Amino acid sequence: MPQRPRLTPAIADVRRAVREAWMRHGVVAGDQILVACSGGPDSLALAAAAFFEGKRAGIAVGAVIVEHGLQAATKRVAEETMRTLTELGGSPVIVRAVTVGTSGGPEAAARAARYEALDEAAAAFDAKFVMLGHTLNDQAETVLLGLARGSGNRSLNGMAELNGRYLRPLLAISRETTVAFCEDSGLTAWIDPQNSDQKFTRVRVRKNVMPILEAELGPGVADALARTAEQLREDESALAELAEHYYNEFVKARSTWLEIEIDDFAAMPLAIRHRVIALALGVLKAPEFARVHIRAIDALVDDWHGQKPLALPGVRVERTARHIVLKTAKTLKPGAC
């Protein structure tokens, strides 16, 4: 059984992050929490810290190890991780083997299989939250990827600490700290070779882009990107709430289409108009709509001169004298939003 480690700065930081996240989100004695653990340093540090804090607070903390079966070593790693986590006091500690499909590419398919397994485990054990080991470095990489793709505020928001049942306590903790936690605790973490495989975009960002930014701009780039994500998430939350209010107030749902009153819509700030259009396209289940489609619809407000209807993916949009009408072949439920 691993020896109880002395308290080092890294151990203290990770434990504090777990403890404070639980306090923020109402985790109390008697709750069941699960940690998604791959055996890597981030999730292993998170699990060990959560087990420690759980024992002190009367919170049951277990772990789920998702075995994707994509590498020869993963079955062995899963078994070894299960033994380590059991020795550390996790309850329950389970391995879920999954079959990874091909939809969306290997990264997206693996992610979909992983979250399906985690959702099933959370339901089976009535877990209040499933904790994920994403760190400040992961957050910075996510923001950079969103910036490169031009995906807008929602992508630049990065990852939220709490998203449904998923809780990420380590978004302010660096990868360097989780590695130090494992070393200080005498825990042997698995280093996934895919985390160095540059066929993956995120790996190229981690290995190539971030070091150049740090070298040219100075240290602290990851912290700055994470702070940016936090600030944008605050803004996005307020804007999304306003957009939903305007949508409910001014967008009228018919049997197979939506109507937006031009006069009211034109008076909205542009940031709200674009979000209202995005909500409408979401209600119509428009596939793969992007900013270019939103801007094309919005142009019917200020630059309408009798042009033909827009034929967008899954949606037909036309302007009348008083309305923008978005039509789909699917039938809408009244008031759907």
C-alpha cells in the first residue's frame, strides 16, 4: 500500500482545489463522487487527493477507469491503476472497457465512448459528480485551439469547472503540479504515448505551439489564456441569458417554421442578434451551422433588398416585409427552445 506522503506544496495545492470545488458546488457528507482516472498524472493526482479529502469529510469517493482498447498496454494499465486506487481507499473502483467507433475521427470517437461509460457508471452508483482531471494547461490548449478555429466566444470560453454532472477541480492547477503531486506521493503515473503523438492537433499545440509562445512572450502564457477563458465565460453567461430572454420574447414558433419580428430584432445589439439566430437554428436542428450562416441570416435585417431566400444546411430562410422566417421540414413543438 502506498505510504502516506508528507505534505508538500503540490499535494497541498491539489487537495485544496478538490476541497474548495466541493464547497462551491454543495458536495456534503454522504454524497457519492466518482473520479475518471486514466492512470496518468493529472487524474491520478486528482483521485488520490479526492480520496484523502473524502475520508476527512465523510464523502464516498470512487473511480472509473475507462479502458479504450486502442493500445496494447491499456488493459494492463487499467488493472494496475485499479489496484493502486483500491489501495488508496477508493470505493468503488471499477474498470469499464469500451468499443471506440469511427464517427468524427479517433479523438471524438474515443471521447464519445468514454463519456458514455462515465455516464453509465454515474447512474449505476448514483454519483453526484464525476470529477475530471483537466488542468490549467489543458484549458490553455483548448483556448488556443478555439482561437485557431475561429469558433467564437463559446469555444474561447474553454472548459467550465462544472458542466452537468462533470466537475473539473484542477483548472487552476498546472500539469507541473500534478506531476509533482504524484512524485511526492510515491505514485507511479502512466505516461500515455499518444500524448506525444503529433498526429493529434492538441499534442502539436502542447509540444510545439505553447513552448514557442512561452519562449517569445515570456512565462505565464498558459495562465493568461486560462484567465481569458474565465473572463469570456462570465461574459458569455450574461449574453446567453439575454439572448434567451429575447428569443422567448420575440421569436414565434409555428408548426414547421420560426418567425422573427424585424423591428424588434433590428433594435437588438448585434451580439444578441447573432445568439438569437443561433438559438433558432438549434431549435430547427440545423446541421453544422457556423458563423457564416448566422451572418448571412443577420444580413437580411440591415441589407435586405428583395433577395432570394437563403438555402442553408437543413434550413430555408426568407425575409418578408416584417419578418425573417426560418423553415425546416421537421415539425416543431409549440414554444420549443
